[in-house]
Amino acid sequence: MGYKISEVISYLEQIAPPTYQESYDNATLITGNRDAEVTGIVCTLDCIEAVVAEAIGLGANMIVAHHPIVFKGVKSLTGRNYVERTIIKAIKNDIAIYAIHTNLDHVSHGVNKRISDRLQLKDTKILQPKKQLLSKLVFFVPEPEKDKVLQAVYSAGAGRIGEYSECSFQIKGTGTFTPSEKANPTLGEPGKAQQEKEVRVEVLVANHLLPKVLRKMRAAHSYEEVAYYIQSLENENQEVGAGMIGILSDEMGSEEFLDYLKAKMNLEVIKHTSLIARKIKKVAVCGGAGIFLLGDAKRAGADIFVTSDVKYHEFFDADGALILCDIGHYESEIFTKELLHEFLSQNFPNIALYLTKVVTNPSSYR
């Protein structure tokens, strides 16, 4: 028995939760039946007609793409443009198309980490961490049950802060309650006031994990009614956000680094601002259109910012503080298909996995 498309999606959404995508995005299953069994997966940056044809030829019925083929609502399917033709071809041939876009951009092991690894950057961190993605869960548990319940919520992903796991804060105290006549208390008797030695436990939880953490907490807790509350936090999540910044092992001159960048990213050309006199040591990157991070790159002390889709007047905004490089959207993200292939091969060794051989870059150079 093989794997269902839903199982592949579930795994990918653990790697890059859909809640991390931008509001304009469409990272989801775009075509296909979740209950169908996977016959093979093609990993690609873009899903266009040629990639669907490639999947058909390979006997693969699933395409995992970085860019969604559908961003906005499709009001008709007449084949009048490449988007409609791609969708029609996929549906006719029972090909599932799944997109994993800005949610993969935003995780610390995603698109920008792959760029950083190709440039061999050290001590990498998110350039613009996201806020409002964390909550504080506070619950109360009898002392003898504390470790059991804690392990349950830890297993669901609670209590993780950066490189640290099983993080909590605990205070011992006295809990009081009076069960009603209809209650079935674990401790005490209906209609009688009860006091118990309890522990107040506080843990951080990523918002998308809250339902799972609460289920685990309730299942491990002996109380009929578990006392807990959830507080939304403004804290930055250091593991989720846009762009990345890191350090070169050995500093380079500006021209030397640009040659290095071309070699590592397989570039034909680099569009950039004026070179700077100082050596290049701290490098900021953002796959795709990342000019919105220029201020963050400056504040972080980057010597160079590598991204794409920079408009003419936006180059002026570098203002000599750093070198701003536009290496092309496709060129900045093309290695994402390898990243997806690696993720899937780690968890689905028995599924036929393919890297597309179709060059989906809509731009050419002469």
C-alpha cells in the first residue's frame, strides 16, 4: 500500500505551515484528489503546461511547486491563457498540483536557508522575524501529574524557543474548586469544597500548533475540566520570517564576492548598485522579490543584499550603505526544487521523486 496525496500534504505542512503564508498567497492543493494514491512526484519552481506534460510522461500524478499557478480567482476555464491551460491539463490527467510558497520562504529551513547554504554563510538568522505567531499557554495540574502532562504538550510542539526545547516556567500553589452534584471529579466529592496542591505551568506555543497541544494536554490530564488559558503574544518568532542574514567565513572584496555569487548561484548576469570600499563580510539574502527588506538589511549591518525584482528607483535607496544585487527571480529560487526533493526523500523513500527538467524561467538573456 502506497501513500495518499493527503499524507504528502500533511508532511509538507509540518515543514512549512500554511498559516505562515502571506495573505495574498495561495499555498495549498490547487488541483487533485487528496485521497488518491501517489504514483510519483515532480518537484519544480513553477507549474506550467510543460511540467504537467512531463509528469504525465513520467507516470507521476503529483506536482509540488513553489509558485502557485493560481494566485487570484479563476472565473472561467476556457484555455485562453497559460494558467487556464495548465489547470485544464492537470485536471484532465488527474494530476495534483500543490503549492508551497511564502510559507516555505518564511521558515528558517526554507528557501532563504538554501540560498545561504549555497553561499556558505555561517550564523544565519531570519532578517525580519514575524510577530503575533506565538501564544502563552498556562495550565494547572496536580503535582503528581505535572511531568506526564508536560511531556504530552512537549510532544505536540509546545515549549520550543529557538534551539531550546521543553521550555517551561512552573509555580507551585493551591488550587480550589467545588464540584457540582452533576460533576464527576477525579479528586474530591460533588458538592464539597476541595483544595489540591497544583502546579501552574507556562509554555510558549506556535499558534498553528495550539489545537494539537490542547488535545494532548486534555488527554494526559486527569481532571474532568482542565483549568487553562491562552494569551496571544507580540513576541517575534525567531524561527519564522522574511529573508536571512549570515556571515562569510572569509571576507572578500566587492568584485571578488560578485564573482563568487555568480559561481555559487549559476548566474549569467548580476544587476547591482555601485561597489563599496569595505570588504564584504555580512550578507543578507531574500529569494524572490525582497526589496521590502532593504531597511532591515541596512539595520542589520549587511554589506550586500542579494534579492530580485528591484525597480529602477529602488536601487537609489541603497544609498551607498551596501551593495544591492538583483540576480533575477527565477535564479534566486531555482534551487528550491532541490530543497523540496530533499524534504520529500527524507520521509517518502518509496515514492518516485523527480526534479523537473523543464526550464520555467520566462526571462532570457543575450
